[in-house]
Amino acid sequence: MDTKKIGRFLKMLRKEKGLTQEQLAEILSVSGRTVSRWETGTNMPDLSILIQMAEFYEVEVKEILDGERKSEIMEKELKETLSKVADYHKLEKEKAEKAGNLAFSLTFAVCALTIVIQLIVTGELAAVLGETIILLAGGAVYIGIMVYNGIWETGSKVKSTPFTDIITSGVCGSIFSAVLAFYYARLGAAMEQILPAAAKFFIGITIMSFAVLRILAGFSHKKKEKEA
């Protein structure tokens, strides 16, 4: 029981009636000092006086003991309930978004791996050109939808920062450069030709990937700011 809170509530009720401590003390047949001690939370009214005060102020005894009106309690509980429901809804939405992003990422990775294997086996770019264009177009559309909805960064626990983006770009650049080098080797190119070409490709694809990731993160951040 918070006696300080009860005291503040009793003081508020008295002021709503437009009474001084002395006037209330006279009505309740107590001293002004006693009323003062109630309102500072130093002491509590006897049960008989508590019932009398509840009737006089037209409130319930429970409301006095709670230190606030029932409507205020109900409003507070309603706000807490709505806040919990909103948090739960947000959590479920984030779970669905992460599941969708993960499913797309896995599908995209499997398709890309299939194209790489087909390229290595056949050694012909023309054989996988159509599949590559379709895959890239589908990926661009899906990423565009995620950015538009402001959920680009919710599909992963890793926050998009310049550091994480450069690491991601470097890994992607390394993988594609290795595939390119293997492809050139299959065509019979000399190592003196393969290494410079792979290095240039690595630098180019890393820079391009980093720029794309930062642009996507920027758009997603702006989208979230507008919705906030």
C-alpha cells in the first residue's frame, strides 16, 4: 500500500470539494493536524472514517486505498493491454517478414548455385544467360518491394552498417571472382590473364555491391522515418 499516493489522492478529493483541511476536519470531527497527516501519507484514517470519507467524496473505499479513481485504473490497464497487443502484433509481423526474407534468400542462393554449377559444367555463358537475367530481375523486384515496405533490414539479425556491408560485398565479390577465374581456366586462359581479370572483377563487383547495399539501407531508413 502506497500511503504517499493515497495521501495525494485524498488531497485531490478535498480540493475538488473546495475545502480547506480545517473545514474537512470539522466535517469528520477530527483535528486539522490529523487531516494533514493523512494527506502527507504519514498516517492513515481509521476504517470508520475511511468509509465516511468514501461516502462524502462519492468514491469507493478501494479507490481510496488504490490512490486513484477506478476509471483511471481501467484506463491505465486498457493502455497496458493495447500496448502489449501492439507489441505482440509487431513481433508476429517481424517473424513473418524474417521468414519470408529467409525463404527468398535460400531460394535465390539455390538458384544462383545451380546457375554457377551449370556454367562450370557446360563452360558456356549463353547456356545460363536467360536464367541469370530472370534470377536477377526477380531478385531486384523482391528487394524493391522490401525497400518500399521498409522491411529491408528486418530479414536479418545483422544490422546494415558500412562495415557489415563492405564485408558482405567482399564475400560476394570473392565468390563471383573465383567462379569467373574457374570459367576462364576452363576456356584455356593462362594464369597471367586470369589473375588480373579476376582481381579487376573482384574490385568492381565489391564496389558495386557495397554501393547498392548502402543505397538500399538509406531508402529503408527513410521509409521507416516517414512511418514513425
